[in-house]
Amino acid sequence: MFIVMHSDSEPTILHDAKGYRVNKETGLLTVWGRHFQTIAAYPKGTWEYVSEKAPEQ
């Protein structure tokens, strides 16, 4: 499970996520699930950080 934090909205919880990659040239965040199938992609500027740990309430 990964959590993508956004600057202007609520965090996105991706329960089926197994990993992620950030393209250093474009800033694109790609999150994948089973068999490396892409389940989400966020362009540069739409996300702040990604975490495997739930944010503390």
C-alpha cells in the first residue's frame, strides 16, 4: 500500500500498489501493482511525496 500526498487535495491511498518510480527528467510519478501493471500516474506538480506508511492522524 502506498499513499500519494497532494498539495491541494486529500491524500490518495493506493491499496494494491507494489512499487513506484519517479522519472527524473519529467517528474512523472508512476505507481504499479501486480505484474508491474501501472495503476496510477501523476504529473509533476500534482503530487508532493509518496509513502508506504499511513499519515499520522
